[in-house]
Amino acid sequence: GAPCPQWPYCRKRCSYCNFNKYVVPAVDEAAVRACVVRETRTLLHLSQVQSVTSVFFGGGTPSLASPCTIAAVLEAVAGAAHLPAGAEVTLEANPSSTDTPRLAGFRAAGVNRLSIGVQSLDDAELQLLGREHTAAEARGAVEAARGLFPGRTSLDLLFGLPGQSHGAWVQGLEAVLGLCDDHISLYQLTLERGTALAAQVWQGALPTPAPDLLADMYQTARAMLVAAGFRHYEVSNFARKGALSTHNLSYWRAEQYIGVGPGAHGRFVPRGEGGCSREARVQTLEPTAWMREVQSQGHGTRKRVVLTPLEQLEEVLALGLRTDEGITHERWGHFSPHLSLEAVFGVQGEAKALQQQGWLVLDGSGLRCTSEGLALLDSLLPDLLCQLQRC
């Protein structure tokens, strides 16, 4: 089991973001902390998870929470389940809320891995994205983080920004490689309805990047990172010297995770109330309503859906194929004891055709994409899901 506490507050809304986040003048942190702690306890007891593999503080901007809040949540986790000494504890951080004393406070609280939302090292791009920090602040934050979390600092970068050229992207990536070579996550900017950036692009005030340019940016980045000694272990994620994220891997391997906090998502079996099927859960979005629910019933679960065996296999397939290891026979067998990978995908059909085209491999290790197939996963999945649904 992997608890994922969410801190839904930000100081400012970025121009591209449509996450469940709130910009409020003042947060009653003690009250929010008490609720996150209580919901953590409730849901861990409900899941009856014996041992926690990792904890991931996401957001919002969890680095705006104080270290004592992080410490209190980790104490709650350790009180409700076994939290091994070396378990990965990641905190997502913004460069503008990560000065060295604060980071040292997070480390003392039990955080041992930092994921920094750098997004870009170009001031004009950061302005376009509505980010709060400058490139210089981002560099400072990364240097401070690497001093405190050596080998366990990860950077997020965005590509495909309106007006961004291939050359500018390569230059930015080279600058990032000079700054941090532990773990890098690359995300293509998506224009989400209701965001300021999408409105500017759709009104014609900003240009949209061409699809072939986006594909080029991704392929070039991958080639650069692999040449620099990174393992491309998941569609968007690259790690050097074994700095893979345990938490990310457990998610793509379709292991249980427990979403805590406003709008958090989870997937687990509620054994504590006699459940024997995995459920998809979503917590109440709005923080004040969520707090009321936690105070009255111990948790603020808004939506619970029992996943059918087919839905679970669809998730195993869609998530597992994002990784370079793919889906092992053993993992598939855990979710599908009666139908092997071979029985579903080894027969004539879409999967066979994708193997012949060099996008997919099915062998003694399991089912996985080739490195060329990984870049095209979104277009391969519908065919594979069709084949699975026919079984």
C-alpha cells in the first residue's frame, strides 16, 4: 500500500493548470493537518495494509505545508501500518517554497526524496506558464535540494509550450542536465479547458505547436537522456544510477494506493469492512466540505466504484505498458489467474500485428513495448484493449 496525501493549496494558479487546487488568503493549517492525519488513519485501517511501500505528498503545493504537518502525517502512517525505515517518502515542491532551512525541516520530518516542479529554466517560458519562480530561483532550489537529498532529487519539465522551438527545448534540457542527473520527468503541455493559457491559444493570441514538432521534441529528449546514462523506465520518466521512483513504479504496476485529502484518487481493497474487490475512490474535491466530512465520519470519500475484473485488467494493461519492463507474467497472473498473457495476446489479432510491426514484444518476461512502441503507446492501447475485451 502507498498513501498519497494531497495538499490542495497554492499561492498562485499557473496559467496551464486545471488540477483541484485552491488559492486562499490564509489556510488554517492545524485544522487541515488534523483532517489529513485522521483520514490517513481511517483509510489505512480500512485497507488493512500491513506494510507501506512508499508515501507521496502531492498537490497543490505540499511544500507550502509546514514540516510539522508532514511529520504528523508520517507518524499517522507509521501508527496505522508498518513504515519501513528505508521507505521512499517523496514531497512535491515548488522552487518558490524551497529555501534550504525549509528543505532541512522536511528532511528532518522524514522526507527522503524531492520532486521539484521546475517546468523550465527560461524566464520568458516561466512567465508564459504563470509560474511564481524565476530560472535563477529554480537553480538555487535544485542545488539546495541536491545538497540535502543527494541522488534523490527529481525535476519536472514541460515541453511543447506555445512558440517553443526545438532548439530552445534542447538548450533547456542541456541546462537541466548540467543541474541534476538523478531523475527527470518530461511532460508534454496539454491545453486544458478553462485555463488561461488554453484561452490565449484558442483565441489565436499564441501559436499551437505542430504535432510532428512535439514528437521530435520527445524523441530528441529521450535520445539525449539515454546518451547521458539515464534509463527510460516509463513513458515520461528517466532515472540515472538506479534512482527510479518506488512510488511511481508501484502505481504503474497497479499496486494498491490510498488517496488522502481533497480530490485525491485511490485504488484499494477495503478489507476492513469485509470488501474483497478493488475499488476506485475519489475524495471530496472542495477542502471545506472535505474537512466537514472527515470531522464527522473519519474520511471524505465522495465516490466509490467497485472495479470489475475486466476494468482491473484494462488498468494493469494501460499502466504496465507505460514502463520499460512492461507487464510480467506473474503480475498479470495476480489479476488474471485463469487467462494468461499468452492466451489473451499470443493468438492472432491486434497484439500479433503490433509485434510484427516492431512496437510490442511478448516473450518469457511478459508483454512490453519496444522503445519505439513506448513513444506511440496512446495509439497502440485501443487495439490491445479491444483484444482484451473479446476474451
